[in-house]
Amino acid sequence: MEQYELELIAKYGDKDEELKRLWEQHLEYEKQVERLENKPYLTPEDDIELKKIKKLKLAGKTKIQAILEKYRKMEEGQE
């Protein structure tokens, strides 16, 4: 995430429950991906789990981006 996006999350995360939940979930997925990627060897089950987590993480990030776009426009006075 870019710095500006992180600033928006920090600014609006406390006020927007969905944004807060999605962000916390995103951070948890990052930890899970890192844990799996740091393993010296991935079992087939690990590989499936890693792909699933990455898909969930991407879907969540897409939702976060949509929410942040709303706040970006609001701050720029475009709404």
C-alpha cells in the first residue's frame, strides 16, 4: 500500500468499521502468507492454503481500495 493509502486507513479506520475489519484481516493474511513463504518446503496442502490466502487477501484489498477511493474523493472535494 502507498503511504497516502496508509494515512487514509489510519484517519478513517476508527470511524469506518468495515475499513477497520478489512484492514485487520489484510494484516492477518499478510502474516499467514509470510509464515508459509518462509517455510523451507511447502507441502501440497501448504501450497493450496497459500493460494487461497492470497486470493482472499487480494479480494479484501480490492474492497479496501474502493472504500479508500470514496475517502480520497471526499478529501479532494469531488463528492
